[in-house]
Amino acid sequence: MMQLPVSLICFDRYEYFSRVIESIKKNKINDRKIFIFHDKPIDGGANEGYLLIKDYCHSLVNSHPETFLYVENKFNLGIASQWFRAISFVIDFCGFPGVCILEDDLVLSEHYLEAIDHLFSMFQHDSRIGLFSCFNPIPRDDHSGYSMMGHDWGVCIGSEAWDQIRCLYLDYIKIQATRNYNIRDSQVIKKWIDSLGLIWRDGYEGSDSVLETLIAANRRARIVPNINLAIPIGEIGVHFTPEVFRGMFSNVKIDDLVDFRYPNDEEIKSATENVILSKEVYTTALNRCCDGQESICSGINIYSDYLLYFSDFFAEIRTSSVYCGKYDNHLPCGEDVVTLIYGPYIRLYAGRYFIIIDSDTSDKIELIVYSNKKI
């Protein structure tokens, strides 16, 4: 059974981050890739928590070079773009069939990732399921059953579900790039979602809320088994006060791994939300969005928009990341990432590559697209 890669998003909560990492290391990770996406402080500085995480990540890469891949942002991207990057880099650029996304506030049981692997093997090609996790804060007697996912903690998404929503989620990121995400001006996003012919049931802006809506728009369920294999941390953060947080999850406990059965039609139906107000409007908007983004791969001027959210990472690859650095023999995806005389290049889509040329005299990263045949 394949060990699915993990994307871990973090910032400056070292106490949280270290607890989550230690819980990950207790899982089966011998053949697993752990991508750590570390955001930069808004002011460009480096507080104590940020620096502690950075040092810890370097030690992880040095001690486990075949497992941990560390990405330090050059500037602050914010949580929305971090979510997009955590999915898109692993699936679109590295070619993995899916990814488990973690933030730095969910402590895993030693069985969590093994359970995710098993569920992925069951759900990978199921067109009815879009997201799943093994975090369920509501205890139920039927441990073999399934229910609708609550908060998107420890979620897994496969490439087939991601392919359906990628272009619209990127449109959301573009909107978000011009705004202060922390203000949560939900009317801006509501207007955009309305234009897609969808109903926004949440009404409170968050990258996970938008992800949920787009998943539901494709008639896919967000499903979770009734067992719970994770415990959230809530002393520091912006979602809830510590008192509210502890009250919400007071019943959470970690159970032993159980044998999963396949969900029945009724369970999938109960975990599927209907957010489509106008199927015609949504289909038109989706096709228009995807058609407009196909030009990403054409010509040398790729990525004028797309790379806005990734260019700092590619600079990091070129300079100090383990990903294309001294551990070239341990690359996670074979021919998809190769270092040539020109520098590293990464497969963008099938048959298309870009090469990173790092200029010594300029901070600008020049991007040149080649087809597979030209290389």
C-alpha cells in the first residue's frame, strides 16, 4: 500500500509544531515524503518561534533527508496561498496521486497516516468522495460507520478531485492576494461564489470553507469515519478562545486503528452537501476559468499569474532546499525532478517543463519552458 505524502503548513507556533512533528514521526514514515511549508512573518522579520521552527526543520532534513523536504517562504504568503501550495506542489508538480494536508495544531495518533493510506486506497477513484480525514470530534457508538466531516483538519485530497477544482481555487487565491485575509471581508468572497452559481453555506471566509464549497459543487462528499485518530491543540490561535476550544473538543479521544469497511450509499449521501444554485452558471464559469488557465503551459511567458504564488519557492529550490540540492539521489518523484546543466527543472504538466535560471546579478528568476522532446 502506498504511503501518501504529507504537507504540513506552519508559521511560528514552535510548541505546536514540535508536538505535531513528533506525532508524525511515530507513524509509519519509512517510505513517506513529508513536505513542510514554512511561512515568513508579515514584516519580513524572524521572531523566536519562527527561528526555532526553522532550526528544527534543518535538523529534520539533515537527519532524515529521504523523508523531510523543507520549504521556507521568502515572504509571507498567508494561510490561503499556503493551502494552495501544499496541495498543488505535491500533486501538480511532483505527480503524487494525493496528499494529506496538516496544519500545525493537530496531534496524530500513531495509526493516523496508516489509516489515511488505507482510506485513500479505497477512495482514490471514487467520484463521490472529495475530502476525507480521520479526525472526528463527535464520538459515536458505530465505529465502523461514516459521517460528514466537520473542520478540515488532517484532510486528504486525491488528484482527481483536485483536478476538478484547481482552476477555481486558484481564482480565489488571486482574489485573496489583493486583500488582507485576516480581515475576513466575507462579502467579497460571497459575491465571487454567487457568480459561480453556488450557495455559500458557511458565510465565514476561510481557505478551508472555499475548498469545501468547491468540492461540494462537484457533487463530492466530505466524509470521515466515526473513529477519531487525532487530538487538536487550541491554546494559541485565532479560531476560538482556549475555553471555547476545549469545550468543543472535550470528548475527543484517540481510538485504536480498526478495519474500515466501504461507506454505504446512505452514509455518502448524508455527507454530501448540495451547494449548486445554478448548474448551468457553474459549468460555464468552470469551463471559462479552466480554458483561461490552459495558457499557463504555452510559450515562454508562462506563469505571469500562477508563479506569483510560487516564485519565491523556486528560488529556494535553486539555492538551499534539499529538494534539488545535495540529495539528488533521494528525489521523491524520479524523472519529474532532475538537475541539468541549466539548473533544476520540474515537470509542470505532462510533456511540459520549466527551468529555473538563477541570475547572480538580479533577484529576478527567469523561466523558460521546454517540451519533453526538446529536452
